[in-house]
Amino acid sequence: MKERTRRGKLIVFEGTDGTGKSTQLKLLHSLLEKRGLPVVATREPTDGTYGQQIRNLYVNRHRYSREEELELFLADRREHVREFLTPNLDEGKIILCDRYYFSTAAYQGALGLDPETILQQNDFAPEPDLVLLFQAPLPVSIDRITTGRGDTLNKFEQREFLEKVAAIFAAIDRPNICRIDASGSIEEVHRQVITAVAALLSLHSTALFSLN
């Protein structure tokens, strides 16, 4: 799958919870739409059958083993590739995806599975053209979750767990990864995103900034 020729671009937003990646995805989506580019947004887990089961893990952690959880993520992604990613890439769309298999490797890896093995198990999925990996000090991320969003930390957002997740993200080395300093303001982070995406799309970043 990763070797096939395609017309579109796949841009993935990755990082620990609280780094602001979802906010940045929405901003970029709006900006590219204003530019008149064929852009679509999606996320993983999806809203499909397997994705809904994964979301239930947040409230029922004991229903599945970590291996069964991983199988749910893989099944959800296979469906996502078949029904959304491949058709849109073939149509020349720019896809913005909130989380992808790097998150699976980091989060399931933090549960004790081998991250590199997980990455290899996702060989069926299209390789992203650009991975925007958002990184911020954990106190900043946790404050955004609790104070900024007013949420209570779930099982996947506890500091010790997030430290493991962040360490795995930091260790993943791929040429398509662009590390984003997510500790600054929304506007500061947005400018980093625009610069990286403009380079990928062979656009002048100043042209994108002018539409902001």
C-alpha cells in the first residue's frame, strides 16, 4: 500500500494529549479551504464500529487485554484506509488526520507492547507525506487538559503514563516527521504548522499567512 502512486497528500497530527494538535488541525483545515485547496479532515479512532469500541475503552478499561485493544485499533485503521483514506488520496485530496499509527505505537507501547512491532503491523496503511508531531512539557499539556478544557484526567492522561507516551514519540525517527514546539501560543504554533505544510505543498508560506 505504501508504495502505490497517489495524487493526494496525507498530513498526520500526532502528539500526547494536551499538545493542541486538534486545535491546529481545525485551523489548518480552515486555512487550506480559504486557499481553495481540496482538503478533508478525519480522525482515529474513527466513528465506525471498531472506533466506537475503542472509545468505550475510556470508561471500561478492563473489557479488553492490551493485545485485544491493539487488534481493535488495527481493524479500525483497515476500515479507515479502505473506506476513507485510499479513495480521498486517489481523488487528489489533502487529508488532515488527527492521530494515526504513530499514536497506536506510542500509547499501546506505553501499556507494554513493543512500539516498533506495532509500526511494522501497520504496513498496510498509507505512509503519511508529513507527520506533525506536537511536543510540549507535560505540565503544560496537563494544565491544558484540566484548566483549559476543564476535563478530568482519564486513564490515558495520567502523568506517569503520558511520560511513557512522550518518550516513545520522541524515540520514533522517520524522515517525514516534523517536530512542532507546542509550548507556545496557538498563533505561534500555527505559524510552525503553516511553514511545514507550505513546504510540503510547494506553496509560499507568506501566501498562506496572508489568508490567516
